[in-house]
Amino acid sequence: MPSKMYKMYIRRMKTMSVASSQFRQSQSQILDEAQHTPVAITSRGSRVRAFVVSPSFFARAVEALEDREDVQTAEIARGEAVEISHEDLKKELGLT
């Protein structure tokens, strides 16, 4: 089940959304569009089943995740890591 943060990100991210049946019919056009903006493939109206993204978008996303992991590793090594409870995080993000 997608997290609330995931759902918030999806709402804010500029994406194109197509039904899986439309994707099957127009793959080439949708793949072309995915070079400029992520494309959400939906099923049964609104459930996101997958995203199609450009290779450069994917590479940037992986790099960002790796960078974040490096920062977390460094924080732990320096004793700077801060733990926060799920409830406190939700409050900080205004999700309660």
C-alpha cells in the first residue's frame, strides 16, 4: 500500500496519467512522452500500477537515493543521526 508521502509526491509531481489499456494501444507515443515527463500507468480508474520514465530521470533518481544513503551513512559514522518517531514525522510534515 502506498504511503501518504508517496501519494503527496505523486499529486505534486507533474505527470501524465494513462490507463493500462491506453498504454497497450499507444506505447510508442507514450514512451516518447515519457522522455519529457513521467507517465503513470493506471488500472481500474486510478490505482497507479507503474511509472514510465526517461533513462535520464531514472539515473537522477538513483543518484539522489545513493547520495541520501551516503549522507545517512556519514551521519551515523559521526554520531549525528537523529531518530524521529513516525508520529513526530507526520506532525512535522503536517500530515496529522
